[in-house]
Amino acid sequence: MMAYLTIMSVRLHELKRALKPNGSVYLHCDPTASHYLKIMMDGIFGPQAFKNEVVWKRTSAHNSARKWGPIHDTILMYAPSDKFFWNKSLTQKYDQDYIDAFFVHEDPDGRKWARGDLTGSGTRRGESGKPWRGIDVTAKGRHWAVPHHELENLDRAGMIHWPEKAGGVPRLKRYADDLPGMPLQDIITDIKPVHNIGRERLGYPTQKPVTLLERIIRASSDNDAVVLDPFCGCGTTIEAAQRLGRRWIGIDIAYHAVRVIEGRMSDEFRGTSRFQVLGIPAAFDQAVALAGRDKYQFQWWANYLFDPHAVREIKKGADRGIDGELYFPMGPGSRSYGKLLISAKGGKKLSPSMIREFRGVLDRDKAEMGLFVCLYRPTSEMVREAATAGFVDTAQGRKPRLQIVSIQDWFEGYRPDLPHGPQLDSAAFSRRRKRPSIPTKLPKPDQPELPLVIAGAPTDDAVVRHFNPSKVRKAS
């Protein structure tokens, strides 16, 4: 917890620096850390900047042993300046329990209504204090809430309920379907979590529903705002900002998070979203720096070079000699799929023994093909060792069973001879059970720090084209 709070304190200081005077900060957490984070945010932003502790019911009832069922998350809202933007016109639907409890009357056409006042407290000397249709409410210390002609209009519209008893005061009919909606409340129960088999679900840890982020963004930003999410994960905030016409910047430490977001934006907006990704190697020296900084991120980046839609990266754990895998159709007339394993090495030391070991991995896992990825060019002995693995027949002809590609050669245009095109789409094999299925759930992004920035906007002109963490443009 102390390590987490230390990490968060540095980022919260940066968020305060990057915040516009009319901006707000929302921090989504669970009750395990919310009280620690609130104290920290009070210290950074000031106690007066605290605006709300929003409770979101994130799941259905839980049966927890010897304690209350944990079904909510906490969202802390801070705004350091009194100039912070707030959308007063934004409302939410009334709870159905409220409708059922109070709107108990019904017209012949089925419209439900509740009784409302046509009078106000106190007496007046003007028209509202005079009797209407012989009814004098001043005797009860009241006055008509609207002028007499408005009362006549309401009656002609059938919106007045006349009491059966003589001397009773008419009441206003408040129809349920005419309710404008109630102002936003700090307990959210009308936004459901992402369904485990719903279309929106990406299998990403802690994924939030788009509607929750849409409500937050609409409440605290206008149309020309910039939305910054420094822990963007699978891109829910980014999708919500794009839907609402905001400019946006997302930052995450995991390379696969950027790939998930790229695919998500492509699927949801069909080419209408334009964005730029920063922090991913675009030249060999940048790949060398990445390998030296974080070997796991280098491995995942290398995996995605070959087929970003079908490759599956392997979680961190015991080294089994496999960093990624993908599937491809076998030769003509065959209905089975072959497996290709990937091993990525980011070090300078290379030897033929690495190829022999990887060939042993292919045999052990009964894989049809293997791809050995290294940072620097392989030695001639390594190339000869790979050639001894022979060939395999695929839907696109015979291919070398074990191939080597260096990142150094990759940036000079060299590509391995792999099965290509839609043959590698995961949809082709994800429903088959003869071989291990390709899980859609991505590993938890617990890797060391590697800021990857993705920035965009609804139009080309508004794209953030340059990013420097120390000079990030003010975000709302």
C-alpha cells in the first residue's frame, strides 16, 4: 500500500500541475485505498478542493462470509479552483422504486401521476391571493402558486385533480413521463458493470463501462476540453471522450494496452478517429533502449510486429522459452491449425545454443513453426542451426519451420516468411477446441514503468502531435 501511495503521490502532483483552472480530477478506487487517497489528495489539492465522494455500485449482490457484501467502488472528485466546469443541465433518470412509490394515480389512458401543490405558503395581495373559481386559499394561509390564467390553462390540459369533497383544494397532476430527470447524485446505481459476455467486454482487468466515463466527462468538461487519462488501460475513457467530441490523451505503461486501444478505436469508429501513438520504437536505437529498459515490454512489442490481431503474448512467469504464439491453417485439404511459437531475446549475446534450445521447445510443445526474434543480427552458425529444423507445409506453401529475424534487419525492411493475411486472424481458431484455445483475457499490466502515450481528437486538426511529459498541455 505504501509503495502504491508513493507512486500515486508523484502522479497526482503532476496532474495538479497539468490541470486547467476550470478542470477537475476524478480518481477511481476501491474502499481498500480510498481513505488513504483522500488524505493524500487533500494534502496535494487542498481540503477545499474536495467536491464529492461518488459511490458506484459496480456489481450485483455478493455473499461474503462474516462481512457486508462489497459491491461498490469509490470515485473521488477534486477541483482546486472555484472556476471548475459543471454541467448543470445534466440529469439522470429517477429510480423506478421512486416512481412506483409516489406515482400511484393513473389516468384512463394509463399515464401515471402524483399529486403536486398548486398553492404556496403565505398570503399575497395580488391576483394569486384572490379566490379562483370560488376557492379562497388565503384562509389557510396560502396563495395560488401561478396566476389564474395559468390555472385555467392547466385545467383545460387535464392537469388538475379536483377533490371529491366540497371545500377541498385542487392539486396539480405531476406525470411520471414528464419528469425532467433529477440532478446527478453521488450514489450511482443506474449504470451496470461491463457484462462478462457483453459486446463491450474486452477481458481487460478493471474495465469500466463506457456510460460511467461518459457521465463523468459530460458533467465536468465542455466541448473544447482535453481529457487526460494517465492510466488508460483498455481505453474506456478514450472511447468515451471520442464519442463526446472531446480531445484526449491517454498514457499507459503496457504496450499491449496501446494495441487494445488501437483495435478498440478502429472497431468502434471505423476509421473516423485519428490519433497518434508515442513511445513505441520507430527506429533501431529506440528498440535497443526499450530492450535495455524493460525486457518484457520488448518481448510484447516484438510479438506484435508480426500480427497484432492474432498473436497472444505469454504472461510473466516461469521461463518456458515462449514469449508469444499464434495459429495458422495447415496445408491444402487440412482443416486443422498449426501453432507458431515466438521467442524474443533483447540481449547482445547470441549463440547457436539458443536456437537448439528453441527447437527443443517446438518439439516439446508439438508446434509446427517457430520464430526466434533477436535484437541484433544472428551469427552464421545460428542461421545454419535454424536451417536444420526443416520445412512445414502450410496453406500458403512450404515454409521454413524455424526462422530468425533480428530487429536490426526488421528496420531495414527484412520480413520472415510466415503464413500471412487473414489466415492468422484469431477468429478463425478461437472457437476450436482440438488445440488450446487462445484466451481473450489479457495479462494484468504490472510491468515496470514505460510511458506510452496515445493522443487524438474527433478531427485531424486537433490531434496532439507532440508530447513532452513536462510540457503536457492543460487538461480539463
